[in-house]
Amino acid sequence: MNLDYLWTGFSVALSWQNLLIGLVGCFLGTIIGALPAIGPINGIALLLPIAYTLGLPPESTMILLAAIYTGSEYGGRISSILLNVPGDAGAVMTALDGNPLARQGRAGEALMISGLSSFVGGIIGVVGLTLFAPFLASLAIGFGPAEYFVLMVFAFATLGSMVGSQPVKTLIGCVLGLMLATVGLDPTSGAYRFTFDSPELGDGIDFVVLVIGLFSISEAMLMLESHAAGTSIVGKVGRTFVRWKDVVFTTGATLRGSIIGFVVGVLPGTGASVASAVSYTLEKRVSDRDGTFGKGDMRGLASPEAANNSCAAGAFVPMLTLGVPGSGTTAVMLGALMLYNIQPGPQLFAERPEIVGGLIASLYIGNVLLLLLNIPFVGIFSRLLLLPNWILVPGILVLSVVGVYSTHASVEAVLLMLGVGCMGWLLRKLGFDMAPIILGFVLGKVMEVNLRNALAISGGELGILFQSHISLILWVLAALVAVGPWVLQRWSRRRAARG
Amino acid sequence: MDAPQRPLAGSLSNRLAALALLAFSLVYGFAGSRIDYAFSSDPLGPRVFPVLLAGILGLLSLIYLLVPGRSETWPQGSVLMRCLALPVLVLIAALLFEPIGFAGAMFVMTAGVGRIFGASWRASLIGGLVQAALWYVVFGYLLDVYLPVGELFAVSRRG
């Protein structure tokens, strides 16, 4: 197997500038993860325009964003354990056993074990990424426009059936995202679509405006409500140490969680929340013989933490090799690459090894840095939970305004961001998830172009979409993913009814 | 979509949203079918994909209308007022951004938002001053991001 790209990557990631950027990213990521309500996707949305304005080269921006992503998967556990409030979506399951442990006065041990399982999960995920991504890329070289189009149908099918409890809303979100992507100049015909004769919309809706509006303004409005609902009390960290017995006890759970996390991460569109939920449910089924899960079982803590970190690495596989993000957060990162006019795909490994390799190498380095940051300094990070919202939220808003203004130097862009944010708030209150909209938006142009190219090749014959083996397999997979969970649910209900 | 003027029951607001989405899909589909173009190098052209999307959205909104699902409860009373005050404060800051400059606009926003997040007047004013100054130094000097100084000040300096 050719791993040359990785050596190129290490030489990029180990330059002092990128090491520093990675360290800053890990630190910020842990804080972003630890703070309740804001997660990796918000953090990346906020820092992306700033990285872009600073003129960082694409590989450094990717290293920064990847470090924030990984860091927040580590940090999310802190507030889950200490506050019983998940720091981000991937850490929801961590609270189930983590917080009971904290209430038993074992918060320090819980933070250590979850830090270790995060590390193991992260490293297993990156090794999987290193080995599996070039393989998938070599497969994807054979993809034509028709296969790409069907691949995206598969991605939306996975998203609809696995993300959120209301598939119709998830799918509506995807379609809205696709619709937003059609705004602007159509390159093949020169037609302006949905621009209402406004020159600003000629280039389409700006990614930074959309992402900051959806993930920062609407988040701040939601935080206002949860703030009004009452404040929480931070538990004490206590003594931090790792018992060898606990490490041995949780090894199986950590390894199983890591593998599940990676697989879920590779599936397009499904992020850390799905990974940790699947791994916790499975671990409970496998290991919970004495009914200790949910009451402070170390295994119930280790499994989802390993899974969410492994998932973060796995989510890069489809993003880097196929250009289809593996999670909401990688969807934002895909948008970041597009800002630099880079379209990820199988050629990226050969053409831009410094970006792909640099990113993957930085994940190895980042996980080591994060372990070092998270073991001795966990007490300091937990103090940050005391930061009041009246300081935090204005800070987030300043970053949002600066981010949007600095990429456009126009107040109109800030106003548009505000409009998008209010719309996002309404949708979120109605139970819509924002990630499908972003996923639809970043895939929209590619999906349409591939459909049109496929039909241009076939002379308008729709049969081309079902011609190759790869397309057929993807159609079948899409159908299975879309209908499978529903059938399984009915089947298990019927079985339960029979007793 | 219209902003809800008063708290709505879960399924009612979902049904309204479904109707709004349905209307949107019709408008979008109609506008999509009338996209103007002279020629296209592919058989599909620029119209078909948007119309297809409009059809899918229409279908999904019908399902949504019939099975509205759950939504969160809407904020009421003072919480609702503060939820609306937040975007208004950002709007004010955005409009002040070029006339009075970055630091002034950010002071108004951070102090105001701090206040609606429950800080006392004193704390929010001090917090606003500190944040405005801090971010100005971080972005203007350390990171060298272009920020407006403010037309008012620019004029007085020139004078």
C-alpha cells in the first residue's frame, strides 16, 4: 500500500507553524467541547472565516479545523460528567454513566478513563482512516458522474434514516440545503437562477454567511432559553488518577466502541451522536449483566467516548475520498475546502498530498497533544464551565460578526447572516436539525452537475443511472438504509407483542 | 415563513410550517420552471433539477402536514422578548458598524446581550467595555484583520 502521502503529511504537520496551529486548535477545541451548548460544528463555523481571512494556506486551515473537531470530541465529556449536560451532541451518552460516577465522588477517575478511551478511539480511528481512505480512493477512481449521483442519493438516504428521530424533517432539511445551492449562476448554460437580479447573489449564497447564521446566531438564541430555564452546579473533579484495574475492565468496551465509531463515521452524513448512541446501546447489550449501566459503570463511559472520537476520524474517509462528508462537522470542513476552490475526491490523494496527508498526520499528533492536555489539565478545563453565559454569548456574537464582515467587508453580509440565523432558530424550534441543510448545501452543486453530466453522456437516457454494478449496489444500499430500520422496528415490535 | 407572534401549540406550529414549506415549494418550482436560458450543453438544462427538488419538497411537506411530529415549546413572556431582543441588538450593531466603528458597535452589542443574559447593568457595561477593547486588540492588532474605525472618527481625524 502506498503511504507516501502520509510522509509528505508528517513533514507538513510537523513544521513549527502547523504544530502551533494544531496545539491552538486542540486547546480551543477542548474548550469548545467542554462548554455546554456549543459543539465542534459551532466552533468550526466560527473559526473558519477567521482562518480564511488570516490568509492561512488550505492545509493549515484544515489542520486547525481538524484539531478543533477532535479537541471538542475530547472536551465534550467534561460537562457531560460534571454537569450532566452534554458538551456536544457526541457526548450525550457519556452523561448516562459519567454523571452518576461524578455523583459518587469519582469524577476524577471518570475523566481519566474517558480521556484514555477517547485517545484509544481517536488513534484507532486515524489508523483506520490512514489505511482505508487510499483504498476507497482507488475504488472511487472508477466512479463516473452516474455513480457519484447515486452515491449522493445513498448519502441522503443514510442521513434520513439514521439522523434524528423525525426522518421527514431531516429530508426536508436536505432538500432545503440543495435548493439553497441552486441559487446563482449556472455554469453550463449561463443562466442566473433565483438571484432576483441581485449582483450579490450571482455567485450564489455564501457558505460562511449560511454556516455562521445557522450555527451561531440561532445557537445564541437557543442558549437564551436554556439560560432562562436555570443554571447548573459544577461538580468537583476530585482526585485524578487511573486505576490499572479500571483500564483492564474497560478495554473491551473501548475497543468495541472504537470500531463501531469508525464504521458509523465512514457512513455518509452520520456523526458522533449516532456513533456514541449505537456503541452505548450495543455495549449495554453485551456487557450489562448486573444492571449497572446508567448507574455509573466505567464501561458505559468508555464505549461512547471511544466511539465519538473514532467517528470523528472515520468521518474524514468519505469526505476526503469521495467529497461526501461523513458528518455535519465534516460538511462544514468540506465547505471550507471549497472556499479555497478545492473539490475533494479520489484525485486529492495524488494531487494535493500536503492537504490530505497533512490533515491525517495532524490527527495523529493532535490525539497525542490532546491526551497530554486532557490528563493533567482537566481541572483547568472544568473551571471554564463556570464561565457565565453573559460573557460567553456576546463573545460568540463578536466572532460571528467579525468572521462574516472580514470575509466580505460588507454590512449586507452581516444582515443576511442575521436573517439566516433567525430562520435557523425557527426551524430548530420546530424540531429540524441544521446539519442536513449544510450537507445538502455543500453537495448540491456536485449532485446536479453529476446528474447532468451523466445524462449528457447517455444523451438524456435515464438508464445510465442504473447501468454499472457500482450504481446498482449503491441503489440497493440506499433502499436498504432507507427501509431497513423501519422494517426492523416493526418486526421487533411484532415479536415483542407476541411475547 | 412568518415568525410566530405568540406561543403556538406543537402540532399547530408544525402544520403552519408544513403549509409554508408547501407554498415555498410551489413558488420555487414555478420560478424554477421559468428560468431563462439561451442554450445548454446538456440535455437536462438548468430547469429540471430545481423543479425536481420542488416536487420532492412538495411531497415531503405533504407528509409533514399529515404527520406533523413534535417540536419544542415556544418561549413565552419575558423569555420571548429577550429572544427577539438578541437579533435586534445584532442588527443595531451591524448598522452601527461602519458609522461608529468596530469597537463602539461591539460595545453596544456585548453590553446589551450581556444584559439580556441576566448580567446586572454594571456588569454588562464593564463586560461590554472589556470585550470590545479585548477583541479590538486581538483582531485589529494581533491578527491584523481589517475592521472599520468608524466614519465619524475618520471625518474628525481628517478635519
